[in-house]
Amino acid sequence: MERVPTVSGTTNLLDILDRVLDKGLVIAGDVRVSLANVELLTIRVRLLICSVDKAEQIGLNWWKYDPHLTLPAPMAPPALPDRERNTRRSKPAPVVRRSRKR
């Protein structure tokens, strides 16, 4: 009878995921497509898997400033033109007329 190796201890997926997010996991690789020693395509893959807390510890916080991931800042109301400002006053602004000397 053949003996099957077993793992001592109980490690489940949640423990592994917790360990990976706490410590971090880096995957790096390059894919190059060449034909007759002429490089046609290069794909560089750099992947970091970690928790947000760990990312901030190592200085990564790009998601705070990405316009696609953050809400836009509230905009100030547009300034009113002079004509509309005058109509909102309780008294109309006086009209000053100058006479031309000839």
C-alpha cells in the first residue's frame, strides 16, 4: 500500500489570504515575442498584491489621487455677471451719464 503525504496542521484559504495581504506578494515577469531575432512585442508585468495598510506603509497611495477613483471636489457656484448682480439688489444701481463736449 502506497502512503500519501499529508500536510501537518490546518491551513485554510483564509489563513493564506490573510498572510499574503499582511506581508505582500510580488509577481514580476516579461513576455517577449520575437521572429527571426527581431523583437515584435514586449509585455512587462509587475503585480503587487497586499492590503491597503501595507501599501501605505511602503509608500504606495496612488488611489487617493486617481480622478477615476476619487470623488470630485465640490465646485463653487459660478460668479454672476454684473447685470445679474445689479438685479439682485434691493435698489437699482444709479445710472451715470456723461455729456460730451464738442
